[in-house]
Amino acid sequence: MTQYDYDLFTIGAGSGGVRASRYAARLGARVAVAEERYLGGTCVNVGCIPKKLFSYAAHYGEDISHAEGYGWRVARPAFDWPALVANKNREIERLNDVYAKLLTGAGVALLDGRATLVDAHTVELGGRRISARYILIATGGWPLVPSVSGAEHAISSNEAFHLSQLPRRALVVGGGYIAVEFTSIFHGLGVDTTLVYRGERLIKEFDADLGVFLAGQMQNKGVRILFRSNIKCIERAAPETGCALQVTLADGMSLATDCVMYATGRAPNTRGLGLESAGVNLAENGAVLVDANFQSSVPSIYAVGDVIDRVLLTPVALAEGMIVAESLFGDSGRSLDYENIPTAIFSNPNVGTVGMSEAKARERHGEIDVFRTTFGSLRHQLTGSGEKVLMKLVVDKKTERVLGVHMVGPDAGEIIQGFAVALKCGATKRQFDATIGIHPTIAEEFVTLREAV
Ligand SMILES: Cc1cc2nc3c(=O)[nH]c(=O)nc-3n(C[C@H](O)[C@H](O)[C@H](O)COP(=O)(O)OP(=O)(O)OC[C@H]3O[C@@H](n4cnc5c(N)ncnc54)[C@H](O)[C@@H]3O)c2cc1C
């Protein structure tokens, strides 16, 4: 008889929790995972997947109008929001099912309900106490909506996926990737969209050129962006105005809209979990503090994913979960390298980036070379869209190593994924130059940039 009910008890069946649980079970551990809301977590239900499906939907609208330049005559297209939501829901249900099968197929016990921590080796779920040698906190994050007057009329990304009606006008608040993605989604679906951002540069954690260029492209497509702006209050509009909400900005400007969506950050999901009383140290924002092995201040308790507030991306949560499973039940002492994590933003146009921004490279490496080009792609020569592409390489002058690859343009995520491998391998500019391009593509520009700016 072993001392504990399970070797590993995971709280949260999102990206990190599912991956850790499956791998631990595969390595022979007796594993249970508790999920209170939806299998697959944020990514599958209210994150990456439904967001990308909505983004595809939004792009179709533009593609249809661009097709004219290629000789297609299309009758005025009509968009059916309930059909998109229903089809998206069907796909998510399919994925929920896939996750259930992955877990049960690996021998993981799947427990429905909210789990809380009792002590270093015990959780409580539905009035039942369950013991485990190790406990993994993988409870993710939750959107933050600031407490402005009338905030109860606003939604977050969670609700945006389930709106019963597509608003005629929408106001998105924020300057990060979720804000620009939803602005592009609403705009692409025909919604009159305004982005309100208190800062001066969108997606400010990335290379400065990306945010500036993206804002210009979005504005050219008809998105209204109000920089250095913030909401003071949101009120229900009078019925005769024909819109649902009246928004007053800090500078006194008043805007009529049907939907206000806050995308102003996310908080680690640790409230009421019982972590503090079990002795787990938390950061000020509630994130679980862990070491390089994802171990918390209580040796039997680990945490991965958004709840540790390092890099809030699904592939990172997956990698962290895998490392925990391997280090607890396998023989590897692998750690995670957080350098050169590629990422994409599914705005319109897309953004893809890996490695250091120009500013970070200057700070760390001193002398650098920057290669940059902006151009209209071949595709848009016939569409008349005027959309431009930005491509940029940041190179260490001394070693010639490519430190950063950045792009705003179609399929930027697909393109940057390959260059992320090159950066991981330490590729130099000389090796980029020696690579033959694929013609005619946008991506070939990355291997034909010759003149530093
Ligand atoms: C709108 C949006 C778009 C995104 N787009 C992308 C993208 O394009 N690419 C990308 O890489 N990342 C994207 N992300 C981020 C990505 O979704 C997260 O980084 C990822 O889901 C984190 O995984 P996780 O396992 O840490 O947490 P989650 O996936 O959030 O899973 C946590 C799970 O724990 C459950 N839970 C919480 N508390 C308890 C409890 N006490 N008991 C039982 N269960 C509990 C929750 O219900 C949830 O299912 C996006 C996020 C959002 C919000």
C-alpha cells in the first residue's frame, strides 16, 4: 500500500495541467486531474483556438473583397455571426472530447469540480479529501477588468466568444496582443471598431517598429485607434440613441457603442485555492513563486503555466508541464530555456517575432546591425489594398549572430516559426545570406536583406 491516493494530483486541466498529467501517467505515475470549468482550459475554450477561428472568419471578409482584383465577381457577401459561433462551439466540443480521451486513455483519473488545497499533500474536491505525493497547480489566469464606473456593462475576451449578437459598434480597451487581435476580429467582421489605449505604442513588449507599423496598417484598414486615452465611465445609452452604451473617456470625449471589451491584462488564478495557508509563497499579483524546476516554497507543490506568470503562452505551459512530469517521474533534469520563444499575434495584419528587439539587443550587445524593409507584397499589387509588410533583422555586429527576427504581414506566425529554429541554432547573418530564397514569397526577404539601415 502506498501512503498517498495518487502520485500526482493536478489542479486544472488546461494546457499545462493536461500535458503534465498525461506525461506523468505515461511514466507510470498514478495521476488525477481536477477541472472545474472546461477541459483544455483557456487555450481550447476561450483563448488561442476560438480566437484563431474568429480571426480566420474576419480575414475571409477582406479576402472576398480582394478577390475582385483577381477577376472574381462576388455578390455582396452577408455575414452570419450565430453560424460562426455555433460552428466554433462544435469544434471546441470536439476538442473537449479529444482532451478527455487523451487523459483517460493515458490512465489519468479525471475529476469534475473545483479543487482546493488543504495542506502540502492533500486537496479537497466536492467535500472529499484526496492525498497525493505531489500536487501541481495549473489553474491558469483570468481576465482583469478595471473597476471603472459602469464596468459591469463591459465584457472581457471570455464573453466575446459567446456574444449572442454581433455588435454594430465595438470599443476595445488595451494595447496588448489580445486587444489588437479582437480589434482586428471585430473590424474584419464588419463592426465599426475603436481601440482605446492609454499608451503610445501597441504591443509594447515587442520590437518598437512592430507596434508602430501595426497601428498604421490597422488605421489604413479603417480601425480607429485612440492613443493616450482611457475610459472614465460606461453608461447605458438612452434607447433613442440606437446604441447600447455611452462611453465617456478621461479627456471628456463621449462615444456611442454597443460593446466595450476590456483586454487590459490577466491575473493568475490563485484566489481561494488555499495556497497561502498551505505555505505556498505567492507574488504580489497572486502568481505562484517557483524555482527553475517549477517547485514552490512547499517542496511537494509545483506550478506551471499562466499561474506562475512567466510567459503566458500555450506552448510554454506545455513545455513546463512536460518538464515537471519528467523531473518527478522520469530521469531527466531538463530545464526550460526561455530565450528566443517565438510568438505570433493574429491581428490583421499578423505579427510574428522571435528573439531580441532592437532596443534589447543594443542594451545587451552594444553594437548591432539592423536590416529592415517595408514593401507592398505581390498579392496586393492586384487587390489595391495598400497593405504593407515590415520585415526586420537584428544582428550582433561582432559575432554576426542574428538576435531578432520580426515581421508584420500575412502568415507572419507561419514564417517566423522556421526562423525560430535558425535562432535556436545560433544562425549568423552570413548563413541567412547564404540561404537561397523561395521565389516569389514574402519570406524570401529575410534571406535577401543586404543593406543595414
Ligand atoms: C483571448 C486569448 C487568446 C490567446 N491566444 C493565444 C495564442 O494564440 N497562442 C498562445 O500560445 N497562447 C494564447 N493564449 C494564452 C494561452 O491560452 C494560455 O497561456 C494557456 O492556456 C495557459 O495554460 P495553463 O495550463 O496555464 O492555464 P489554462 O489553460 O487557463 O487552464 C487552467 C485550467 O484550470 C482550471 N481551474 C482553475 N482553478 C481550478 C480549481 N480550483 N479546480 C479545478 N480546476 C481549476 C480552469 O478552469 C482551467 O481550465 C491566449 C489567451 C487568451 C485569453
